[in-house]
Amino acid sequence: MKTNYLITFILIVFINVVYSQLIPRKETINICDKLDEYVNSLYSNEQFLNYSDIKACYESTPYNKTKAIQAVKEYLKAFYALLDQAKEESNPGFDLRPIDIISELDLVLNNNYSYEFQFIYDVENLIGELRDGHTTLYSDYYNKYNFYQGFSMYSVIKKDGTQQIKVFNDLKDPSINDCQVIKIDGRPAIDVIIEFARNYTHRSRDLSSRFNSALASLAFGNGDFGISGTSFTLRNQLPKSPSTSYTLNCNGKISKITREWKVFIKNVQYKSPYITGTSVGKATLIFDAFVARFYALRDFGVVLISTEDILNSDSTLEYRFLSDIAVGFKLLADKGIKKIVLDLSNNGGGLIFVAHYINKLLFPNIKNFPMDFKVNDVSIPLIKEISKLKKGIGSLFSYKTFISAKTNTSFDSVTDLIGNNTYTRGGVQVKYTSKAFFNNTTQYSGILKLPTPPKLPWTEKDIIILTNGLCQSSCAIITQRLAEINVPTVVVGGFPNTRFSFAQYAVGASTATTNIKTLLKLLKNLDSSLISKLSFPPNLTLGFTIAEAYSIKNPNEVMDYAFRPADYQLYYDERSIRDPSLLWIQAAKYIGK
Ligand SMILES: *[C@@H]1O[C@H](CO)[C@@H](O)[C@H](O)[C@H]1NC(C)=O
Ligand SMILES: *[C@@H]1O[C@H](CO)[C@@H](O)[C@H](O)[C@H]1NC(C)=O
Ligand SMILES: *[C@@H]1O[C@H](CO)[C@@H](O)[C@H](O)[C@H]1NC(C)=O
Ligand SMILES: *[C@@H]1O[C@H](CO)[C@@H](O)[C@H](O)[C@H]1NC(C)=O
Ligand SMILES: *[C@@H]1O[C@H](CO)[C@@H](O)[C@H](O)[C@H]1NC(C)=O
Ligand SMILES: *[C@@H]1O[C@H](CO)[C@@H](O)[C@H](O)[C@H]1NC(C)=O
Ligand SMILES: *[C@@H]1O[C@H](CO)[C@@H](O)[C@H](O)[C@H]1NC(C)=O
Ligand SMILES: *[C@@H]1O[C@H](CO)[C@@H](O)[C@H](O)[C@H]1NC(C)=O
Ligand SMILES: *[C@@H]1O[C@H](CO)[C@@H](O)[C@H](O)[C@H]1NC(C)=O
């Protein structure tokens, strides 16, 4: 059972249809059914749904105080590892307010709403204010559409130090690409995007990384380059108004365009038009391992790894992916390559053991971040019952999954894992399990034998990590751990001369209500009151951080709240936003500095 996987949403644009005019259609009785019909009909002439139809559908369900809040609260109280730390002031490097999420959820119930979706969005956005990519509420009903403006934007820093927003990859009118966006809905574009990043993006506690997530950048994944970020122009909540206007400056000529929010029906993965096949700038491909690519460029090597691609594979495939990653590094070593740029930009995470494997591959003696999780009247019965099951091995709740951080051997019993750790967080005393590591042989029910890592020649002085600030979860387990042993880091984007985080959310584990539901089905002896406490509305999913990880360097520091700015900063320009090899060359200059 893989309870420890990531629920971070990777916003790759899945669009490849011609942006054309809507074909008018007949009025219908039930607008929601009609939307489904359009989506499902093979013969439909519709290419996209229109904003007002979706709005009308959502507005057909009035607000009725639902039990959803109660269920969300029960889950967060029982399992959310960062619940109490979230109430504390955090590092000023973050853009984050202290938040007592349980009390604030109650306050939402005092608001009056006309429609259910407004209430659901408020709850989603409130949980989003935790700025914890693992902790998100998702509605199958109110988040299923992607509203898109047909283009995205990027940011450059001019020679005089000023920051500009520019048009990226417009599907409707490519002639406006690279025009400067001066205003959005009449306000300075940069202010609007910063405010959006501050209020509505949830992918980092750091505002610079969130700003990057609102804009476009290239992302390696699914064996190819796609466009990631773009959350300003691609949203899964119904936007407040049907269109947005943009004032453009195209080579001195000022114009204004208005774009409606549209939802494409036929979704095809959108590939970056800027990179064809495996060739990136002047880099020479050494090995294409689908989940990873290995290049040689000038006198250095470049490694791209998409750890999220390993998420939904079976154990045979997992084994192959890991062997291929090991082979790729070995090929670079055999070619005599002395320096490596490890580009993990827009890596959304994946399986934790993959991150652990990559760390050990590069640094065989490395110890991974230890972790713990909450001990209370909900988790104790789960730990006790699951530890009894053979099938439970590998689950977070079985003591047999772990190695004690104190003794470096397996725990002897349930009591041993439950331990006696009490911390004061957010002004209250909270209990956590003993600190532990995953036992690399039991974590995955013993099915998976890890490939034997080859011996590699590089030290921390020969490698540099490059990200655009968005390297999450398992990606952070790699980069933040390597940074603790002095592998340097470089970020691209953000604001001029403002140091920012190269990664976020290095956790012990994360899970979701759907996984807990599956787990509960295995347990016959649980109290019925506990089962009913953990029932959750079927069309909502709450993902959450269930185990927190601790720094090795500062053993009491919870990684989720550790502000770790990169050592160096680069900026995108009109060329490097489309050709990452230009960034690789700039990053390589910092190796060994
Ligand atoms: C959307 O559909 C409604 C009703 O069918 C129509 O009145 C409206 O003009 C359409 N809007 C767009 C942008 O096509
Ligand atoms: C609100 O929900 C309750 C409980 O599900 C139901 O009894 C009641 O009829 C609903 N009210 C409205 C106005 O839909
Ligand atoms: C919500 O509506 C109720 C009754 O209609 C009213 O008493 C209350 O003041 C309203 N609350 C807010 C926050 O507007
Ligand atoms: C759940 O789904 C039902 C229809 O299946 C819908 O009426 C209801 O509004 C949905 N609720 C939420 C919170 O998504
Ligand atoms: C962002 O949040 C601030 C503070 O809560 C609020 O004043 C502002 O209106 C919000 N902006 C948007 C675009 O929602
Ligand atoms: C456990 O291992 C770490 C190094 O991995 C070592 O520092 C520590 O002393 C060990 N603890 C025990 C009790 O063996
Ligand atoms: C990990 O689990 C395996 C299988 O239960 C066990 O044989 C091994 O001793 C454990 N490793 C450690 C370091 O305790
Ligand atoms: C747990 O710790 C507290 C305070 O540190 C101590 O008083 C208590 O005896 C400990 N309990 C166990 C079972 O070790
Ligand atoms: C698994 O854990 C054992 C014991 O802690 C360690 O010696 C071994 O190197 C690990 N294997 C891998 C592939 O990480």
C-alpha cells in the first residue's frame, strides 16, 4: 500500500486544439447535464464549453450548510502533521500568515453564500492559505474544468533592473508573443500577478516561487517538454468574471485585447512548441530514459529527472526506471564528465523512495531526513490495528515499516513507534511518534528490490542543482537534502535580487482521504464511532501532510517550515524561457565557485 504518495497538482497545459469561434447551440433544460453531454459526445461540434454555461450549472445548486467542514476538521485534527506549527509566525522569507485552520474553518460557516460552489471555493482557498502543496481540498464537481485564456505569460528583468511581464505562446494570435503586458484589467500587470500569486497560488510558502507558478516555464515530464506553471491564465475554479483584458506594448504599439475564459473539451497533452524531440539547444543527448534525460554540453553534463512519472508505475517498471537513472549517471561518468547540472525545475514530486534512492546513488553514505507523525485517539487505534496485519507492512501506520532513528534498527513493538515525543507547537502540547526512517526493504511490501547503485565519481563540489523554485515533495527530499551536504543551488525567475527557495514540501509522507478510506476497509476491529468520524463526502478529496520530516543539519527544524533560499539566482529572458540549455550554461558557471 502506497500511502506516502504526493498529491501535488502539476499544471501542464493539456491543450492542442485550434482556438476558434464557438458554434451557437440550442437552449437546454438542465444545463449541467448538457455540459456532460457536450464533453462526452464523440460527435459534438463543440470545441470548448463557455463560461456562462458552466456558471449557470454551478449556480443551479444553492448553498446549504454542508457537513463538509466537520469532516475536513476531523481529518486535519487527527492527521495533519503541521496543524499546530501553522499557528506560529514563520520565517520572514516566506509569505505566510499564522493560521489556526480549525477555528478559521468555523468562521467560514458564518458567511452567507448564495451557491454551494462559492462556499467550497472559500474552504479550498482557506486551506490553500496554509501554502502546503500536500494539503489541498479538491471537488470533483467544482474543480473539474480548466478555464484557460489561450496563452500564458513570463517575466524578464531588463538591463535597467525593471521587471516586465510578456506574452508566451498565444494559441490564437502568435503575433503578440513577446509583447509586453502593461496592464491587466486596467491595473499594472506586475501588481496584478503578484497579488494573484499572493492570494490564490498554493505551490510554495515563498512568494517568488508562487510568482513563478503563476507564469509559464518549460517542464520536463512524460518523456517530453511541456509548459508548466501558468496558473494565472489556467485555473480550475470558475473565474469571477467571464473575461480579462490585457493592455499590450508590441514594439512601441499599444493595443488592448480581451480574452474570455474557455474550457477546451478535447484535451490533448500540450507539448512545448519550442523543443522538438530530444534536442535542446547545443546539448548532446547521451541517454533518454523517459523519466530522465542525460546530456553533455560544453564541458559538463546535464541531468533532468521527472520523479513524478514513476508515481503510477508497477514495481517492474519502478525497478526499470531506477536502473535507467543509475545507467544514465554511469554513462556520464564513463564519458569522463566532471561536472553536473541537475535541473529539477517544475518537478512536482512523486514516490519518496525514489528520492531516497537518487540521494544514495549520488552520495552512498547519505542519511535521509527522519520523520514522525501525530499520536492521538484517532491514529493510535490505526497504528495498533494496521501493525497486526501482514498487508500493513509498508503503510505509515505499521511499526514494521520503519527503522528507529534512535537505534538504527527496526522498532520492537507498536509502543516503541508510538513512543513519548511531546512538542510545544503553536502554544499547545502535541504528541508525535518516535522519529523514524523508512526501512528501504519493507516500505514497499518487500516487492521491490532496489537496483544496485554504481559507483559514481562526483562530490558536492562537482554538482549544482538548478530549479525555478518549483521543486516539490520528493523533489525537495532530493534537493534540500543534497543542499544540506553543501551541494550548491541556483534558482531562475522570481523578483530582482530577492533570494528565494529552490524547493518546498520535503515531507515524511502525504496522503489523502481516499487512501484512508481504503485503509479503513482493511480494519475489522475499529470502533464504529471512529469510522463515522472519518467518513468524508464522496465528491471531495482532502490531501494532507501526514508525516513531517526533520532536517539532519538542524535536527529540530521541520523541513516544511525551513526557509532555504538558493545560493545563486538567474533570470529568464526571451530566449532562455524557450531554451533551457542557456540556463544550464549559466548554472554550470557556478559549479566549484
Ligand atoms: C455562452 O452561451 C450563452 C447561452 O448559450 C450565450 O448567451 C453566450 O453568448 C455564450 N457566450 C459566448 C462567449 O459564446
Ligand atoms: C439542506 O440539507 C439538509 C440536509 O441534507 C436537507 O434536509 C435540506 O432540505 C436542505 N435544504 C435545502 C434548502 O436544500
Ligand atoms: C447572514 O444572513 C443572516 C440571516 O439572513 C443574517 O442574520 C446574518 O447577519 C448574515 N451574516 C453575514 C455575515 O452577512
Ligand atoms: C456532490 O455531487 C453532487 C452530484 O453528484 C452535487 O449535487 C453536489 O453539489 C456535489 N457537492 C460538492 C460539494 O461537490
Ligand atoms: C488579496 O487579499 C487581500 C487581503 O486579504 C485583499 O485585500 C485583496 O482584495 C485580495 N485580492 C484579490 C485579487 O482577491
Ligand atoms: C545510528 O546511525 C547514525 C549514522 O547513520 C550514527 O550517527 C548513530 O550513532 C547511530 N546510532 C546508534 C544507536 O547506533
Ligand atoms: C528492514 O526490514 C527487513 C524485513 O523485515 C528486516 O529484515 C531488516 O532487518 C530491516 N532493516 C533494519 C535496518 O532493521
Ligand atoms: C514520557 O515523558 C514524560 C516527560 O518527558 C515522562 O514523565 C514519562 O514518564 C514518559 N513516559 C514514558 C512511558 O516513557
Ligand atoms: C537500505 O538500507 C540499508 C540499511 O539501512 C543500507 O545498508 C542500504 O544501503 C540501503 N539500500 C539502499 C539501496 O538504499
